[in-house]
Amino acid sequence: MEKNLASSGDVSSGVWTAETSAGTEASSYRWVALFIVWAAFLLSYIDRVAWSTVAAPVGASLGLEVALLGAFVTAFYVGYVLANVVGGILTDLLGGRTMLTLALLPLGVFTFCFGFTHSLMTGIVIQLAMGFAAGADYSAGMKIIPAWFTRDRGRAMGIYTTATSLAVIIANAVVPSFSAQHGWSNTFRMLGVVTFAWGFVALLLLKNRPANDSQPARNSVKEMLGLLRNRNLIILAIAGCGGLWATVGFGAWGNALMTRQYGIAPVVAGSIIASFGIGAMIAKPTLGWISDLPGVSRKLMSILCLLAFVVTLLVFGNCSTTAQFYLVAPILGAFSFGYLPVLMAQVSDASGKRLAGASAGWTNAVWQMGSAVSPLAVGHVYGNTHSFMLALLTLAVGPLVGVCAMFFVSKHIARE
């Protein structure tokens, strides 16, 4: 009997040891997984905002009218929106690692090819292809993160979304000066090579989920389509669309507006937008971490961030000197990106991590509709009025709509 008890104890101890070992491995590796998807998001975002940093000087050399400077950005986001719907579903079917690889490799190729652009139509076609290739990177990351992070998911989302802010900083700090020295074409070719290489890193090193995760390997199409009837997801999609209308619209036009309206040099304008990115870098992980705290309402945090975004856009619209822009830009950056990790955590909570890819894909597709339209809308307003303030007012409409939408989100979304 003692022998049996000892055997039983050995088995129990063995199971405990295996589970503990698996838990320790998962706890350590999750930061590796987060870094891989974060770096992929960083490269993808640098590829998409690089044009905005050189649009004013390069657009003139290509013979583009002022109102058409945002056409390449819009083309990218049209492809991005289309790919998000398909990419989100495929992410849940094929896994985050596969889809991230399938996003990065062709994105690298098309970004490299954009360096050979010599006409408006060629640039639009290539940017459309770039957007379509990059469409799955977001849903892949949103699939990987909930698999590895649970209680501290908001913090992980905040860290993940710092990639977009750092991308703004890097793009504005590096791309204009590198383009001035080596040519804008070589800049895009270099970005293409780096993006392509990271696709292989994701393929070789990324793991979809912990070994002890027992969730089903495949979700049914019926379950994914059911997300389209989820009231909270619908409202969060509308709110995010309004927010990104202004976030991406400002990213596409911030440099060009300051250069055109006040004669600020592209390198200086890039430095101002880089400070805008620094504000976002600080705000996103901080707000994500706060949203994880017990008793904190992610709904209320989203409303306050979007409302502050509206106010700071109007303040920025009243600026006219370099000193004023430097002062307001970091604050604007904090609110123009700070709402994102809080919304993303709510999307993941509303769908559950098993359907995180599909829910992230279709909500982000709606979000990016604002991204696709706003650069052209702002270009049209500014091209016809040459009013800096009216351009900023056009952007402010988006987060104001987001504030109104968030009032209808349920207060009781379970945190999975």
C-alpha cells in the first residue's frame, strides 16, 4: 500500500512538475512572442507612414497636386481594409504565426517595389498591394497576444500598440533625412528588405499558443459570422473608426500641413511629429496598464481619451509657431493613440480569445475605413480652403463620433 501511495505521489509530483515547468516556460516565452509581433507591427507601420513624411517634397517632384498627396495613403488603407476581413478569419483558421509570415513577406516585396514609382497610378496600385499584404499583421498579433496574456492583457496591448507610435518617431526622424541623403527610392527599398527578413524571423521563432492551452485548434465559420451580430463589437468598431479617422488623417497630413501652411522645413516638421509619437509611446502602455486594474472602467477610459483627443486637435489647429507645435504635439500624440489599447482590450474581451483573430480582423476593417477616407477628405478641405483650422476640425469629427458611440457599450463586458 505504501508503495502504491508512493507511486501515486510520484505521479502527482511528476504532473505538478510538468505543469510548473510548462507554466514557467510560457511565462518566459510570452515576452518573446510579444516582441516578435510588436516588431512586425512596427515595420508594417513604418512602411505605411513613410510616404507621409516625404509627401510634400517628393509629391512635387512626381507632379502631384496638393489635394492628391493623401492618395497613396488612402490606397494603402483600401487594401488594408479588404485584407483585414479575410485575414482575421484566416488567422483563426491557420494560426497567428502563419498569417504574420504571409503578411510580412509580400509587404516587404511591395514596399521595395514602391521605390520604383514614377507616376500617380503606379504608386496607387503598389500602395494598394502593400495594404492588402499588411492586412493580416494586426489580426495575427491580436490572436497571439490573448493566447499568451490574460490578466495583464491591457498592458500587453499597450506595449503592442507602442509599435505604431515608435514607427511614427522613427519614420519622421529617419526617413526625411535618409531620403535627402540617399533618395526616397532607396529608403523604400531598404524598408522592404528589412520587412521581408522579419517575416522569416516570425516563421522560425513564433509560437501560436502555450503547449498546455486546450482551446480547439479550429473555429467554425458559423461562430465567426456570429461575431457580426455582437452588439458590443459593432459599437467598438464604430468608435475605433472615428478615432482612427483622426489618428491616421493627422499622421498623413500633419507634416504637409505645417510645411504648406507655415513654411516649416520638412525635417523640422518631422521632428515635431516625432515628439507627437513620443507622447503616444508613453501613453499607450500606461493607459493599457491602468485599464487592467480592478474596478477601472475601460468604457469610461475610452470616452475620456477620445474626448481629450478632440480638444487637443482643436488646440493644435490654433498653433502657428514651431515652439507652439513642439509644446502641443506630445500631448496630442498621447490622446491620438492612447485610446487604442483600451479599445483593443475591449474587443478581445467581447469576443473571447478563441475568436480573437476574426473579431480583431473585422472590427479593424471597420476602423480602417476611417483611415482610408480621412486623408482624401482632409486633402479636399485643405486644397479648397487652405485653412489649417478647418483641416483639424475635419479630423476632430471622428473622435467626437467615437465618444458618442462608446456611451452605448455595455458596462459589463467580462474580462476573459
